[in-house]
Amino acid sequence: MIKHYKNFLTKQELKDLEIYFDHCFFKQKIARADPMVKGSISIYSDLVAQYFMCIKKPLVEKVFKSKLIPTYSFSRVYFKDNVMKRHSDRPSCEVSVSLNIWSDTQWPLWFETEKGDVPMYTKPGEAVFYEGQKYNHWREPFEGESCFQIFMHYIRAEGENRDRAYDGMENIKYPKLIMKPWLK
Ligand SMILES: [Fe+2]
């Protein structure tokens, strides 16, 4: 399934995430260079992103009609000319959400489907739901100045990737503790 989801965030949630991540990326500068997208910066499993991955899980479950377990989140800022090469995702990303927080230019996420290549456009606060193992996906060179997306990844609770809960990091206690209320 590939689906555009319009009202993923409330206006207040969007505003709060803009302020928080602007602080993380550009004031505190806690992000790292991201080898998957040359020139971009990212944060693996930021706790606020983890929290949103958890509280939005029921909404994603409803669309996919499956019980899900969160695995990890990934927060990435792309800059001018950054490219995400065509790829499929690893097993921890059975069901994913690409959430647009800001972008100064319309910039589609492309999917390779049986019906041809399909571009998915989102505005800030909107998301694309997709199965990244099933569909190759990519982004063409970015023509704007800055685009920030949060990726939230899940596995099907009864599926073949169920050993990828917590992205396979069973020893990491803190993410497990904060996710606990949403794992039922
Ligand atoms: Fe991907």
C-alpha cells in the first residue's frame, strides 16, 4: 500500500515539531552527517520523534488494518541538490510513514509500482504511508533550500519481521520503556 494521508498532524503538533527540531538541528546541532543521503543531516530515534511514532501508531494500524509494533524513527533534513537514491527498505521498515514537517519547495517521494513510477506530494503536516520493502522509492535532486521529513517505521506484530521489534536492539532499555504504553 502507498497512501497520501492529509491530516496526520494537528496544526499545534506541526508547530511544536518545527520549533523543537529547528532547535535540535540548527541551534544545538546534534544531528550527524547522513551517509545514505550525501549532504543531509539526521538523528536516529530522537525521543520526540519516537513519541510521535507511538502516539500515531493507532492511526497507521487503522489504515493498514494490521496490529503494528514501532521499530525506530529517523529525522532527516535535506538541503539543495541532495538526492535519495532508488532503494528498498530493510526488514525493520515493513510499514513506514514519511512525515513532512517543512519544505520550501514541493518535492515528491517517488515509488516504483506495477502501474509505473508514481510521485507522492505532501505539504507540511501531511504524510505518505508506504511499504518500503515492497516498493522501491527515491527522491530526485532537491531544488529548494531545506526539507525536513520524519520517518516512522513499524513491523506487523504477527508478521515475518516480528524479531525486528525495537529495530532489533533488545538491549536498549530506554526506548523500550518509553514505548511500553503503546505496545499493547
Ligand atoms: Fe527508504
